[in-house]
Amino acid sequence: MVKQPTGETLKMLFSSAIRADLLALLLNSPEERFYVREIATLIRKNPSGVKRELDNLEKMGIVSGQKVANLKYFQANKLSPLFSELKNLIAKSLGLPGALKTVVRMSGAKAAFLYGPYAEGEDVGTVDLFIVGATSNNIGASLKLLEEEFGKKIHYTMLDEAEYKAKKEKADADLEKLMLGKRITLLGRL
């Protein structure tokens, strides 16, 4: 039996958890540009380690950096001959939940989880995603890319934190039903 690659396999392969997290972030959102501290916050790693790995990846031509004023922005180098291969490797090793986790983390969400038939282990064409507190308004575009990549429709519900708290306090029947069902937590706690 052939062992399926996992996120841990990816970290071992790249010998650095920071590098694996950087690649997952940048390759899953190739149109986005990030500065070092922003990346460090998103992947929850030390900025100096992030900067060192970004410099290494830039030397390899996997990411490109562009200085704007006194900030240097980094993004995946789509012209790199390794771009599509690394993107596929990341997708295979993280799977859909890992890719979704990267997207919701980038959106600034406080919490997110999968629910419904997919979370119950069924092989279905639609994935249900619940997000609380996302601040990014381009999450739809990122999810659309993942739909194409994984061949699954992603249906998402997004609430801001105040709206979520109000529904919880009012014991909203739909929210309670959702919270009692099987879930795959991607980010945070509710």
C-alpha cells in the first residue's frame, strides 16, 4: 500500500516548517502579494525566520520580491518552472481542508469549519464551509480557485463576529443545529 503524503510529509520534504507554510500560503494565492510581517502573522511564525526563508525561495526563483517604498512584497513566481509542480505537490499534501485553512487564515477569519456530508466523510461534490470574522473581501475569488483545483463546489456562509455572537445568544435554531453536527475545524474555536 502506498502511503498518501500529508502536511507532515511536506514539512519533512522541505526541512523547514516555515518554508512549507510559506509555500502553502503563496502558492495557494498566487495573485496576492504579502510583506514579511503580514506573512509572519498569517502563518504564525517568527518574522526573522520568515524573511530568511523568503530570501532563500527568492534566490531559487520560486517567489519574487518587489520593493515598494520601505516594504518588500513577496508573491509566488508563476513564471518559475517549478510553480505548477510545487502547487500540485502542496495541494496533494495538504488536501482540500489544508488549502481551505490557508485561505481562511489569509482572510483574517477568527474561526472556520467544514460541515455537512463532506465533514461526515461522504465523497460529495459540494463542500460546506462556515466562516466567522473574515475581514478580506476577496475570499470568494480564492475559493473559486480551490473549486477548480479540487473539482468540488465550495458553498460558504460568512458571518462577522457580532452577527455570530448575536445568533449564539438568541439560540438561533439553524446555528445550534450546525454546531451540533459533525465538523472539521480549520481555524479557531467557537
